[in-house]
Amino acid sequence: MSAEPALDPAVQHPTKLAVVAFLSGCVEADFKTVRDRLELTDSALSRTLSGLEETGHVAVRKGFVGKRPRTWVSLTAEGRRRLAGHLTALQRIAAGALAQAADLPTEVP
């Protein structure tokens, strides 16, 4: 029996959630692309990636293109699984809130 999806505390911060969501749409992305698309500073993205790497959500690969150093990041299989569970839990919370509010008046008297 599998556990019910739960919120993942490692991606509750909006920046971390944005990074894993972005990476879920690709196989791998270079640091500059993630930084530019999410409009983050180098230091903010670097700190975020370090934290996500520690929790096993992302893998960081370093190398060179010609003589220039490059960093690539990807969402791990575990990161994809945990993101899916987090999003499912958020959807369940939102659906529950909508259901509870359904019997309340929709207009101010």
C-alpha cells in the first residue's frame, strides 16, 4: 500500500518550487538558462540548487564548453516523484477548500 501524497517541505519555498517545476519540463538545463528564465540572481539560484541537491531533488553536473566552465542541472527521478506528490497534495487541499466553500453564499448580503 503506497502512502498518500504529501506536501514536500523541501519545495514549499516559491523559488525552490519554481526551480523544480522548470526542471520538470526538460531533461537538463544550464545554470544561465534557469537563472534567466526564472529571473533569479546567481547567488539566489546557487543557494537554491545547493539546497535542492542536498535533499536529492536535483543533480548538478559541471563541465566545460571549450575553455569556459558550465554548470548543468537536472531534476532527479526522486525529485520528479516528490514534485508530483507535492502538486497532488496541493490540488487535494485546493479541492477540499472549494468543496467546503461551496455551501457558503457567493454574494455579500
